[in-house]
Amino acid sequence: MNQLNFPIISLVTFFPIFGVLILLMIDKESEDVLRGTAVAFSVIEFFLSLPLIFYFNDATHQMQFVELIPWIKSFGINYYLGIDGISLWLVILTTFLTPICVLCSWTYIQKYVKEYMICLLLLETAMLGALVSLDMILFYVFWELMLIPMYLLIGVWGGKERIYAAVKFFIYTAAGSVFMLLSIIFLYYYNYKVTGVYTFSILELYKLNIPVSVQFWLCLAFFVSFAIKVPMFPLHTWLPDAHVQAPTAGSVILAGVLLKMGTYGFLRFAMPLFPYATHQFMPVIATLAVIGIVYGALVAMVQPDMKKLVAYSSVSHLGYVMLGLFALNMQGVEGGIYQMLNHGISTGALFLIVGMIYERRHTRMIKDFGGIAKVMPVFATFFMIATLSSVAVPGTNGFVGEFMILVGAFRSFPIFAVVAASGAILGALYMLWMYQRVMFCPLDKPENEKLKDLNAREIITLLPLAVLVFVMGFFPGLFLRKMDATVSYFLKDFNTRYEAYAQQQQPTIGDRIAAVMQIKDNKNITVE
Amino acid sequence: MFDKVWLIPIFPIIGVLINGLLGRRIENINKSIIHWIACGAVALSFIVTCILFFQMLGLPADQRLYEFTWFDWISGGVLHTYVAYQIDPLSMLMCLFVTGVGFLIHVYSIGYMETEEGRYYRFFTYLNLFMFSMINLVLANNYLLLFLGWEGVGLCSYLLIGFWFSEEANAIAGKKAFITNRIGDFGFIIGLLLLYTSLGEHGIWTLRFSEVFTHVHLLSPQVATAICLLLFVGCTAKSAQIPLYVWLPDAMAGPTPVSALIHAATMVTSGVYMIARSNILYSMSPFAMGVVATFGALTALFAASIGLVQNDIKKVLAYSTVSQLGYMFLGLGVGAYAAGMFHVLTHAFFKALLFLGAGSVIHSMHHGLHKIHSHVDAQDMRNMGGLKSKTPITYVTFLIATLAISGIPGFSGFFSKDEILWQAYSSPHGHFILWLIGAVAAGMTAFYMFRLVFMTFFNECRAPEGAEEHLHESPKTMTVPLMVLAFLAAVGGYLGVPHALGGSNRFERYLEPVMGLGPEKLLHKAGGAVAQGAHAAAEAVHGAVGHAAAAVHEAGMGHMAEAAHHAAEHGSMFAEYLLMGISVAIALVGIFLAYTMYIKKRDIPEKLANSYPFLYRLLLNKWYVDELYELTVIKPLHGFSVLLWKGVDVAIVDGIVNGVARIIGWFSGVIRYIQSGYVQSYAVSVVLGTVVLLVYYIIKAIS
């Protein structure tokens, strides 16, 4: 059934649930036991996921470690899992960040510890599930499942305006998902109409020849859903609120993995399913991505709140990812995927850092700090490393992603690449300005004079991230070579199918509207 | 041994790892272990460089190129970049003086930073990290690795400028340096992308120097010009040229060894190195070269003018550095790449020496002022004076460096500066105006440098009461590097004595293999119509028959051109002597003026300042460039960002979102009344509904 003859993906995906069951049995009061158990499970989970790297065959674009079990036969829904070069590192990133999130919550979370840990582990399963699902319904289930623990993390353990932020987060993403669901169902029926087979398998649906005029609308539905998740300008305003209100771990997960679901969605669904429409959307998406880069950076620059600053920087960084993916060449797409990982690490680290200082001072306002480097030298070092990674200094991971994206983008749309590159100036501007105001300058606030430097647990939390910053900066081949086969097949397949579609006539606006009518007719026929 | 080139960068990075990770503990045990590790690492790099250098010299000139690929770096699709080094005359030259001068400054820092408690290890970690980056910059065999070094040195510069970060001004200066360099790097990286993709259009996907330079002829002149100009944008930031020079004077906030190492001898010359490295590319675009020369000349003059009136000893040296860098670019811009590099080398010696000397003075002043608990500025020359007898070694070495930078015959600066000035006049890319600007700036240089010497070392001591007896010479770790550098600053120029002075310009010979246009340049110099015609013909042959023909052409034409060159040389010898004489005279006038104004009749400066207050204030405030940038760039950008945040994000986007939510809320509120549970209201609805229906049907029936 797969190269290991063992359902390793299922194990990795559902192992956290096992942890949840154990946690349920532990007494609510013994908080340290709860914390320890959660750490243990998340760490074991990480090690369980490592064989995925070692046994991954980087010579093939095929799905690997595949598991296929019929689930609801009459609807053609399968329990269908697999990993390829696109999802591999995102899965690892998820299992890597979760223990860090648990660790960083050790003292940060003081109420409902049990429920909190359960939420985190549940969230891990949901995220992994969404990344490994090859069945649309299965994917959709996990996709929606992610929302609930995240909603709770923000709504229960969040800051002062947590309810507003949580609801905003939920409504934004749920609204997007509805469009996607409609699109999925349409695809399902359309496929049945054409092939006579009921299936939700993504790989099967890739093969569909969808009329160019219909593609536009289906693609749009997926786009909106994923663009909210990414988030792309101008659908980004839920993000700063969610980040600021979420507890540290929530922010780390949100930035590290959840946002990547949007970009991953583009790669896994929107782009390969609708090559022609994707091509049509290319200029629009690239424009929005570039606006996001500059806009996010500019707005980040003037934020008085450290966490909000980092949140807006995410908008900017994710703009790079989108620009890379839609450059539709090797450098762009690989750079985009690499940048997803980088962002998880650098922004994850930054959120951890902001969380640590918040835990000490109960404020995140930049103006409340100054000269912290003097009392917290170890903290200052980690903060500096995360900053460097975020501003993409060569030798750090950030540079690799950014450079590849710029190369890719420059080949596809040079002007956009030039504007995007200016984001690097702004990035340095807002990050170093924050660093200067927080860490440097005179230590003139008496409250800051007695701040304790990082303890062992906090160092353990940050150290893996700091090491990765440099490993990924100097040896990107370790990661990129595993993507090569998948990405190059992805692009080849995309282009051949795009060419085929391009042979068909170009649709006019009128055609598109007609197509909508057609959709309704089709539906009626198939339902009957 | 060439395949051991990776040893050169590895020693400093090991130093970084040891001191960076364990430094705090080591410092608690024994401080001296820290500097032994740091200095030892650089010393080892220097030794390896020397070995490789002499091995390379053992090879015939045309075989002096060795490339070593260490490991794969950023690759994907057609993109292949490597961490790979190259050994050739240019990279070895740079590496030699970077590690050599770097080592001396490391040693000097032991004395200078001895009082630094708890952060001693950090200083040496940063210095080692700088060496690592700088070595990568100069040894790289491709543009991307060069860029790693390029930004890496910028980062170290940022960290070291803000080393004493508790002062807000220092932190701001560090950030300013980094951001300004980022602006330059923006141009640089766009230039790289353009180079990469335009060569890629011809199927050459590479950033490797040796491949790029053998294929640059594929580029159209416009594209080549664009690439050159974009790369030059990077240089204006890194090497502090107009308009991005503004960070360098502020960078003096860092510890003085840093100013010597990074902001004088090595990092700031990397722009010069980069253009010299890319000389084949630049030679394709006379326009870009003209821009480089013009910006260089203007910077040389502009910065020198500011240097005339500054009172902070390090600020004078900073503007002097900007000005000297301008000379180097002037040299590059007129096609005298070797002369530009020669000035890089001699400048490294005498400017490092000047900074270290200034550091020694400041160190002494600090000590003296500290003893009497005075808060007077230790760097202000108005508080110095008479240090000649207090710090004799510093004085003598400083004087040697000053003679060198002023272009006094016999000292190193004379040879390199004069070569540049001569080329600025005589080269086909040169112009009389360029020479004139350079010569005037040379006069200014001599003036402000001797002004500095006179104010610092001569006359009576103006330090506060009681401080004077505490002023004394710096420790051995500081004075020995001074002496070594003084020796180099004095005799370094004999590496490249020009033909006109009976030398053979060995320096230029040495660099010839990397300059890629040896014969062609000789042709230009000959300037004869015959040679020109022959050249054109040869070029036609070159185009038609290809590489084999090219080789023949080069060999054959080389001899012819050389003969023509010698003939022309004798004719122009007189002009060269004349210009040399004029520039020396100008320098002597500068020195004489400084002597009159700061030794003989010391009331002149004040009188001058009073009679031309506008000009004086303009120069003192550095032409108000910082204020101009603040007003035209920084403020508007900040305002625009606030507008985006409060206006677009909060008001418009969130306004719409919350508005929709509110409308839905309001609508739900209205709908809620319908389902109130009161039978009466249901009854009313039924009645109303019936009425509506009735009215509808009635209207329908009527119409």
C-alpha cells in the first residue's frame, strides 16, 4: 500500500488525539502533569513524523505513504491520505511547532489548562489532516475542524477583546469556506456527469476538463476562501485582531501553520484544478500580493503594539509567498513553499519572543520598553536572530525564500518583482526600528530594570528555531531537493493543461454569465 | 593547497561560534582567552591567505585562477548557486589586506576595549563575524555569495556601530547604516536579477563571475548600462557615495577599532572591489562609467568640503574616508581599475592608521578626563592640543599617515592618488574637469588633515585643568599595530611606482589577468589611428571567426599595441610630470594654509567663520543633507503609513466589515420583532398580509 507498508500518515495525524484521550483522564487540578503530558505527546509526535522525511522518495512526484480506504461508498467519499513534496515540509513544520507551542504556554496559561492542552492537540490533528487529505470532503472536514479549536484558543484564552477577534476570525474564514464547499460540490457533480463516477479524490478531479467559462467562477470561489486564509490584501483585517488577542501559542500556530493552509490550498486545489482560470487571475493575484507586501510593511512600521507589528509583517511576508507561487516557475513556487516554512519559523519565533516579554511586563507597547538588551542579553540574541531572519539577511532562511521568489517573480513579472524587492527595505525599517526602541536605547523605565533573562525552558523553546534559521539559510538544499520532483511535475502538468485550455476559445464576460446559468441547469440535471 | 581555500573563512566563523556561544562563561573565567581565540582565528586566516598567495604567484600570470566549489547553496530549476571561492590576483589581494589589517585591528582592540566589562566577548564575536563576511565577499566566485558577504558586513557594521547601544544616538546610527545600505542593496539585487535573467535569455543561467564575464557580450548595451547603474546604487550605499553616504559619518558612533576596520579599511571599499571585479561588465557601458566617475569626483570634493570645518576628530576622518572613496570611484569610472584598487590598498593602510591613531588619542583623552571626572567631549579637537609630547608614538605614526593621505611624494598615498588623477585626465574616459575636481579635493584633504594634526598634537594642551598630567601613551597592544601600519603606509606605495617615475607599475601588472581588457586598454592608450583601425579590423575578425581568431588577435595585437603604447608613453610623460607637480603643489598649499591658520595666526579661522557665516554653517551642518532627507523621505513615508493604517485599514476595510456586521445585526433585530410570541402581533401580520394581497389583486384586476 505504500513504501512503509504501515499507515504512518494516519498514525501521525491521529496520535495527538490519543494524547487528548490521555489528557481527559488526568485530573484537572494537577496542571503540571497535564502540561508534561501534552509536551510528551507533542514531542513524540514530532519524532513519529520524522520517518516521513527519511523514507520520502524525492525522485517521484507521486503521492507517497498513500492510504486509501473507502469511507462513504455511495457518495464516493474515501479516507484517502498521502504526502508529496509540497505537503511534506508543511506536515513537519506542524509537528515541529506544536511542542514549541505547548512549551511556551507552560506558565503563560493559568486557567483551564486541561482544556487548553486538549485544544492544542486537537488543532494539531486538524491541521495535519487538512495537509494530508487527498479527498475533498475529508479535507473539508479537517479544514472546518481547524476553526473550532482556534476559535476557542482566541475566545477563551485571549486578551481583552478576544470575543470580537474570535468572532471576526470565525466569520471571515467560515464565509470563505462556504464558497469553497459550493465549488467542491459542483466539481463532484460535474465529474459524475462527465465520467459517470462519484469521486471526491483530488487526483481524479485534476484530470477533469472543465469548460473555461465555468473555471473562472469555480476558481474564484476557491480563491476567495484561500485568500481570506492567507490573508491577502484587502481581506487581511481579521489577522491583526486575531493575533493580538490570541495567546502566544495561538499566534504561533496561526502564523506558523494556519495561514499556510491558504497558500497550500492554492497549490493543492485552486491552481492545478483550474489552470486556465489561474492563468487569468495571475495578474490580479500578483498585484494584490505586491500591494500586500508594501502595504503590510508600511502599516507594520507605524504600529505601537509589538504583536500587531509582527502581525502586519505577516501580511507582508505572505505577500511574498503568493507572488512566488503565482510566478509559476520553479524558483517562484519552490521559493514560495520555502518562504512558508521560513515564515513559520521566523514569525513563530517573533511571536514567542513578544509573548515572553509580555509575560514579564504585561504590556506589548513598544514605548513601554527600551534598553532591554542590557538586562536580558540572551533574550536580545534570540530576538536579533529572529529579526535577521525576518528581514531576510543572507545566511538566514529568510533570504533563501525571498531571493528565490524574487528570481521567479522577476522572470514572470519584472515590475512586480522590483516593487516587491522594495519591501525588503521597509522590512528592515520596521523590524530594526522596533528592535532599537525595545532592546536598545537607555534603560530608563524602572519597571524594566529587574526583568529576568530567559529561563532554561524558554531557551529550549527558542533554540530549535534559532538553529533552523541558519541551517535553512546555508543548506536550503536539504529541504528544496525533496520538493523538486513534485514542483517540476506540478508546473509541467499545469502548463500542458493550460496550453490545452488555451486552445479553446477565450470566453467573454457574456460567456461567463451564461456559464453561471449553465451551472444551474447542470445541477438540476445531475440531481435528477 | 588551493582546495583548502575554505580554511580562510572557517577560522573566523569558528571564533564566532566559540565566543558567541560560550563567551559569557569564558569571560568570567579569563578575559584573555576571548581575544586569543578571536585574534588567533584571524591570524590563521591570514597565514593561509599568505600561503595561497605565494603559491599563486608561483604560477604563470594567465593561470592564476582557481575556483573551489564548497557546497550547493540556493538552487531550484535553472537557478544554481554555490558557496564557492575563487583564487585570483584580485581576490587574493583583497583577502591579504583584509585579513592582515584585520588582524592588526583585532590586536589593537585588545587594548582599546580592555575596560569593557561583560560585553568584551560580544565585541570580538562581532569582529570575527565581520571577518567571516568580508572574506566571503572578497573570495566569492559568484555574485550571490558576494551579496552574502555584502549584507553580512553591513549587519556587523550595524551591530558594532550600535555596540554601546544604551546611548540612543548610537542605536539610531546603527539602524541608519543598515537601512541606508538596504536601500543600496535594493538596487544591487535588482541589478543581479536583471543580469541573471538577461543572460538567461541566452541560455546562460549563472551568477558565477568567470561565466558571466565570458558572456557579457551577449547583453545589449542598454541592459548592460542598466545593470551597471543598479549595481552602482549598491556601491553608493556600501561605499558611502553621494547620495547614500549619509550613514558613514554617523557610523563613527561605534568603537574606534570598528571605524578603522569596517568604516575605513575594508567594508567601505567593497563597492570599489565589486566594480573592479565587474570591470568587464562596466567596460561595456561608457555611460555607466561616466556616472561612476562623476559621482566619485563629486563625492570626493563634497565630502572634503565638509571635512574642512568639523571639530570631532573622528568626523573629520569619516568625511575624509568618504572623500577618498570618491577618488577610488573616480579611478574606476575612468577605466583605471588597477589604480582604483591600488588606492584601496594604500588607503587601507593609512586610513586604518589614522583611525587607530585617533583611537589612541581618544583612549588617552578618555583616561585623562575620567581621572578628573570631567564630562568634556573626548573626541572634540578643541579640547586637545599639545599631545605630541604625551603620545609620541601615536604622533609620529599619525604624521606618517597624514603625509601619505596628503599625497606627499614618497609616501604611499602619493603614488595611488596620483595614478588616479593622471588617469582621470589622460584616459579615454577621463576629462580635464574630473582631474581638476580631484586636484582641488586633494588640496582640501591636505588642509583638513594637517588642521587635524595641528589641532591635536601641536600648540598648548586645551584639556580641562588637571587632565593634562594623566594623558599618556597607549599600551603596547595598541602602539605595535600603529607602527606596523605606519611602515606599510610609508612604503606601501612602492608596490606600484608608475613608469613615469622609473618604476614598472608592478601592481597594475599583477592585476592585469583579472582586468580582462589588457590589450584593449593598451590600444586605447596608444590612441593612434592605425591601432584603432587595426583594432576595428581585428574586432570584425573576432566576430566572424570566433574564439580561435580572438586568441590570435589578442596575442598579435598585444605586441603591436605594446609597442605603440611605449611610443605614446614617452610623449605624454611630460604631461604626467606636469600634473604630478601641480597636484603636489596644491597639497603643499593646503598644508601651508593649515599651518598659517592653526599654528601661526590662530585667529584666522574664527574671523573667516564670522565673515562668511552662511558658508560656515552650511559646511558645519554638512550641507543640511540629513535634514533634507528627513523632510522629503522619512516624514512623508511615516505620514503615509499612518494614513494607510488609520485610513484604509481601520476606517475603510474594517469599517465595511463592521458595517456589514452591524447591518446584519440591525436586520436581525428587526426580524426578531416578527417572531415575538405575541398572538396579537401574529394576528396583525395575518390581517396586514391579507390586506396587501387584496390590494395587489385589486390593482391587478383594474389594470
